[in-house]
Amino acid sequence: MPTVIVDGREIEIGTDERLNCIEAARRAGAEIPHYCWHPGLSVVASCRMCLIEVGSRDAETGKTSMVPKLVPACQTPAKDGTVIVTESSKVKESRARVEEALLIDHPVDCPICDKAGECRLQDYHFEHGQAQRRADIHPFTSRKRDVGPTVSLFVDRCIMCTRCVRFTREVAGTGELMVSSRGSKEEIDIFPGYPLDNKLSGNVVDLCPVGALGDKDFLYQQRVWFLKREDGVCGGCSAGCSIHTEHNQDTIYRLKPRENQHVNKWWICDEGRYGWHHLHDPSRLVEPKRQRDGKGNAAAEPVEWADIIGLLRSDLAAATANGGRLAVAVSPMLTVEEAWMLCSVARSIDPQAMLAVGFVPTSGEDESFPGGFTIRSEKCPNRVGVEHVIAGFDPTVPRWETLLDAVESGSCTAAWISAAYPPAGNRPPSEAASWIDEATAARFEKLRCLIVQDLFTSPLADRADWLLPAAGFAERSGTWVNHAQWAQSFERAIRAPSGVWPEGRLLWNMLGRHRLYDPAVIRREAAATSSALAALAEDLPPIGIDLRLQQLATS
Amino acid sequence: MPPFEPVLLEAIGTPDSHTLESYCSRGGYAPFEKLLAEQQPTDVIELVKSSGLRGRGGAGFPTGVKWGFLPKDHPGPIYLCVNADESEPGTFNNRILMEDDPHQVIEGTMISSYATRATTAYIYLRYEYPHAWDRLQAAIDEASAAGLLGSNIKGSGFSLDIYLHRGAAAYICGEETGLIESIEGKRAWPRIKPPFPAIEGLFRKPTVVNNIETMACVAQIARRGTDWFRSIGVPADPENPRDPGSYGPKLYCLSGHVEKPGCYEAPLGITLRQLIDEYGGGVWKGRKAKAAIPGGISMGLMTEAEFDTPLDFKGPGTVGCMGLGTGAVVVIDETVSIVDFLHNSCRFFAHESCGQCTPCREGTSWNQRILERIRAGKGRLKDLEILLENGNTMGMMPGSTICGLADGAAWPIKNAINKFRDEFEETIKRTNPEGWMVTDPVPALQIVGAH
């Protein structure tokens, strides 16, 4: 195994690993500051913050010879015998000088900068900078420039690391951003008439190590130190990107990508990034309603959740008595755990209940980018997981269309339609078309009892006997399985609005379980009923697991 | 010293020196055709290696050795880029070669292409040379019509196309990899090395970048032989196996405060004083010289007392300058303020810094602004320390930048302050009698308003 010596400490790295000195030093616990280097982008070695001293140790004599000058750690590969010195006085002085240089033209307007609190320039200056400013220049004022529909550029805060430029060229493949002018008058800019407008544009804000690129959606909404950060999974499409949900007092302020090399690398798309606004939409359903009582009379009264548990069972039992049958649409928005509980509840009411995969929303084609990122056309996170769950109960795995035929023909007399679909295309719910149209909703006319569980009203909701509010993606806990069988577990980031019981809680209670809903318990039970989900019996690592690999390993 | 017969400049001043007819009448293109018919590319590389030719662009790297770095048996294409982005202040020898004897340059390019097995050569001209462009293009057209360019030249199986490429007036385009980026149509940001251009250069293919004057030297070596070339200049130091010597003629560009400025051909190793007195007619107006730039402003500054230094690849380094550079000598007479000189130098490099590496981008503009303040009568002695610190820490040599531009920006600062410190201190004390001694940091920042 190749050995690298970091500040006198020997660490071993993998034989085939191609690490640079920043990565190798990190393994040894030494953090080398850097701005321009990002593992997902090409190396330019231009910020010069990561300058270190390196040398090599001769394998035979054990003698160390050092390179006389400083070298950028990002550009220097760590090989067997590489000696890395990250804390010598030469290195420290170099860092202090780079910090001083970067601040010469920086406006230092931290009090009004959105990045304050998570700014590399602040952090590094605190750690590596010098206390006194020797430069004799009054910095520019902070000019703001509109570079696109999602991003504002604060020109003078920029430190010219060019991460954003490289991102648009190498990952998004759109190349809208560029460097204009020369020397200290250099600026990031767009070509007139060609704004930064692509489906991955928000990532440049995450990449920006300083406050130069501001996300218009987040700008001036919240100080970052008030935000709490929860690991989550994006529910926008079947890619299942790992995200951080950043929230305060049950309000989401922004979503950020969470590095996951198996799923989304370092990126998320704008559709997912801004796809949380519907959770806080005032038109959301927040009250459970029994719109018609068991005899078909209009009621539309709010009911207490504690009563609902029993009433749902009794209404469904009545509607499926005398040769009737229950049909359940298991929404691909549900987690594996919720889907399993819904199936179990349905089968406990009607042992012949039809368990069908709920409506699967799609939009366009899969869209791939040069950096290896793909936005999926299937706009739900867990169709695969729901199918695995249903297969454990009914190997034929009926589709949504099968369910529609069954409720229209009258072979099913009661239906529980779990939905929880966000409005299409990130539009406000009032403007977006509902997931179900009037004609499809009309096919549910013959039912004796219809339960609809959704985020917003719809033509189907109007026909429902029971209209139950559903939870949004950040309000659930459980496991989603993405298009490629990658399973990720997550905890809810925020609580559902007052008055809403998430599906998990309702179903847990309907199964007669005690105490609080615990997804881990259900996950293990679900894993026992489906061979495809067997791997879920263990706790999942934060980045998730590949169900197929786990199956191969256990078979 | 015997009178030196110019070789590279032999045709300059003769009528129609830029035409093919004139060039052929001087024996031009015959060496190329002979090499093509009789010798292998490796033989030509050996020829240039044995001549001891060192690149004339500034760094003085042995040309044959550079060619030898190209991968053997590469399927191609291999590119040759000829650097005519002559932007070093004070340098104009490439221009004279291109305008008045373009065929000499083109023959050198052909021979170099043959040696490196390049089938496409680009000549990268600076924007400000429209006349050179016209002359070179006309010469290329003439050579093509004569069957000296194109495919299967003279039935040898060797093909070559030469293209002119014009920059957009940026100093950094003369940096080897900046030039390559610029030809590729990108912003001329020098590349990080490795990979070096010989392995992965233009369009990610093996590439050699040589100077125009080097090309002319190659043409003359092919015509006159290595013995002739090695008979001129300063031989290698036998005590130092790493010294490749300074062989051959050199085009010195003499300008500034001399009676007869111009481009003069002289053997490498001529002293600065000889150049000024014998070629330049002495310092103008009967004044005394104060200092001189030995080879373009980035090489630093020599004081009058150091004028007996030989201008070969080793000489200027012995008196604290960076090197010979392009051989552009700019003489400064005793009336010039060194503060003004340094301000001018810093302004140039602040303007020309490409802006990629932080220490150069911010350092050069900081230096310029400090000198502006000193000239405005607000200087402090402490500023000299900051200038020197910036000078000592920016550049490729301390490792803080990707390319050598910052070294070139730093050298005049280091030389000027170290060699003329008294004058700096006197100027600062005289112009800022109240505040020259202040050492406090500059007052706190003005907090900017909301936008």
C-alpha cells in the first residue's frame, strides 16, 4: 500500500486511488484550505490558497528530499513516499498573503452578505489571515448584477476561483458564465442576452466559496446560522438525489445537494432545489374531512384524528361487505414503510384487497448533462420501492390503470387513493393542472366509499367521502428506492402543518401499534416480506445502499 | 574584437528583401530542400542540439533538447507554434525579421517542423503587427506557389501547412501555454504543468513552441552549419556540466536614452557597455546612464556600474537580474526617477496580469497603487517593505503562481529597490515630510452601503 507522510504522520492510501494532496492530507486529519479546487470540477490551481510544501521519501534510503518551492496541493498527486507539510511557517505565511490579497478588492460587506456564516473567505481569514490590513485601497462598493432567473452576482465579492464558470462548462454543458476583463479588474459575467438559465443553475451558488453568487430564492430570507440542517432525499423525480433540507421553525428555506457519489455526486437540479415551496402553500389541505357520511349524505365536517382511526376501518368494512372489494392506490410518493403499512391495513380490512401502484406522474424525457447528472422524467421518488412492497403481497403488482378499470366496472366497491402529489413543474398549486383530470375522476362514481389522501384539492378530492391531508416529502420519515434500486432512508426535516397526521402516523395507529411511529420497526418487517427489500433489515448508511448488490451478496 | 558581419539581419535594408527571389538569391531554401532529401528528422534534431542553440524567446532553453521531449513514434498530429507575440517592452527584433526577411523565418519554421514531424505550424502574431502579418502571409503564399509548402513537399512525403494566428493584444499570450490556449480560441490563461506542451499542448497534442528569432537561427544553422554557429558567442563553462553555453548571434534591441536606437546583431556575450557605446552611439545628449534593462523589463534592472556584464544567457543573472530575456536593452539616463520607472513597470504588469492566480492578480495591482501613492507624495518607508515582500513572494520561482509573468513583475521591483534604495527613501522623505515614517496600518475600511 502506498504510504503518504502528512505532517510527519504516515497514512496508507489505496493502490488505485488517485488522490491529490488535499484529499490525502484530509485522510490524515489535516485540512488544507482551498477555494478553486472542487472534486467535481477540473483543476486550475489558480487561487493558490492550498500551497504547501511537498517532498518525497526515498523508499530505500529513507531520506527525504523536499521541493524547494511551494506547490499547490490540489495539483500535486499523492504517491508512495510523498511528504506533505501543511503547517510550516512558509506555508502559513503564504496563506496569510493570499488572504490579504483576496481582501484587497473585497468589499467586506459581511453584515449585508447572505454568505456570512458559511463563507470560506471569512472562515479562512479567521484561521489563516493576518489581523492587520496593510493595503491602502478603499474597496469597491458591492455591485449587484442580474445574471439569470435564479442567480444574482455580487461582482466585487468575487475572488475569481472560477468554479461557477467551470461548472457551467463542464457539468451543465451550457457555458453561460465567463471571465471578462483582466488582472484585478476581472469579473465573472454573462454574454449579453445569454443569461445563466439552465436546469442546474442553482449549483453555482453552492459552489461559490464566497458571497458572490446569491440564490434569488434564498437571498435575504434567513441568516444561515439560524438554519438547521437535516439529511434528506429529494422527492422531485426518481433520481432520488441526496439533499440537505435547511429549515427553521418548521419552515424550509432552501435545499442543498448532499454529496452522494452513487446518486447525484455533488449536484441537484433546480426543479428539486426549488421544489419545496408547495409545502408552505396556503391552499394545502390541512384538515381531515368526512365529506359524506356512510349513507351518502353531505357532511364536510372536520373530524378528530383519534376518531378517524376507527371510522375509516368501519366505513371501509361496510363498503366492502356483501361481496364488495377494496382497491388501494399506493402512491409512489409514499415511503416503503408507509406503503407497507397501507397494504397491511388494507389486507386487514379486506383480505382480497387490490393493492395497485398509484398514479406515476411523468414529464418529458430523461435529461442528461455532460457532467453525468440526469434529471428523470418520472416525477416521483419511490415507484420502485412501492412495487417491491406490493410484490410481497401480490406478485402481479397491479397498475393504476387496472385499479381504474376495477373501480369503474364496480368490481371494487371501495377505494383508498393515496396521492400526496406536488403540483407539476414547481408552479403554485393554483396554476398547475391537478394530477388527475375530471374524466378520470368520474370513473370513481360507482364507489360506495372513497378515501383520498392528498396535498391539494383535485377533481377526485371533490368526490371523496373522506378527504385526508397528506404529508409533504420533507415531512415524512422512511425509505425511498430510486430508479436504479438505490435505497436511502431519511428522517423528516420539518413537522407537517398543524392538524396533519402524516401517512406513517395514521397507518401506524390503524395497525394498532403503540407509542410513536417508528419507521425502523416497519422497515424490518417489510424487509421480511419481500426478498427485493431484504437488505432493508439492517440500518442504512447515510448515503444508502444498492438493493441489487445486497441481494447478490445475500443470495 | 573583429567586426561582426550580421547574418540574421544580412538582408535588412536591401531592396525587396522580403521576397522569395531575394531570399533564394542569398541561398535560401536550398538547405531545407537538402535536409528534406538527405536527412531524417532525428538528424535535424541532432544538428540543432549539437549547435547549442538556445531559445531566443527569453528563457534560453536549448531548442534541440526541447524538441527531444516530444514523444517518439507519436501517431500525430504534432504541432509547432511559432511565438511572434513579441510583447516584452523594448523588444522588436521579431518584427524586423518578419517584416523584412519573412522567408528566413519561414524556412526555419519548415526545418523545425520537419525535425519535430509537425505537419501544421502556427505563427502567433501579436495584434499590433499588421505589416508583419501582410509580409508573412505574402511569403507563405509565395512559398506555397513555389511548392515549398503544402502536401508532399518536393516529393519527399513531408507535408506542412503554416497558418498565421493573430492575438488580441495581451502580454500573457506570449507565455507558451497561454499562447496555446489562445490559438485554441480560449482566454489566454496559462495552463498548469504537467502536462508540458511537448506531451499535451495545442488541441491536447504534442506541441513545440519556439520564438521567431529561434526559427531564423535554425535556418542559418542549416545553411552555415554548427561549426559556424558555435564559433560565435560564449562557450560552455567546462567546470559546469549543466552550462549549455551561449552560442550564436543575437539580435539586441537597443532603445531608450541612446543616440542610435535600433536592432543590432551581435555575438552573444557582448557587454552592455559595448552595445551602448559601439552600436548605440552612447547615451544621448551627452548625459550619463543611470541604469538599463538588460533584456525586456521583466528581467530587472542593471545599474551603470554593472554595464560591463556580458549579455549572454548567464551574465545578467550574476548581477541579480533574472536573465538575458529577449535581449531588449532599454537605457535610462541620469535624469530619470527610478520611482517613475518602477511605477511604469508596475502599471504595465498590473495591466497585463491575466488574473488567474491570486498573488499576481492582486499583487501587481497593489504594487501599482502603492507606487501611485508614493508618486502622489503620500509614500511611507514601510511601503518599500511591502513592495519587496510582494516582489519576493510572487512568481513561479517561489511557487505562488502558475506562469512566469509574476516573476517578471517582481524582478524590476526587487532590483530597483535593492539597487536604488537611497533614491526611493530620499524621494519618499522629500515628498512626504509629514508622514514618511508612519508605520500604522492604513485606516480601517469604509463600510459600503447597501445596494
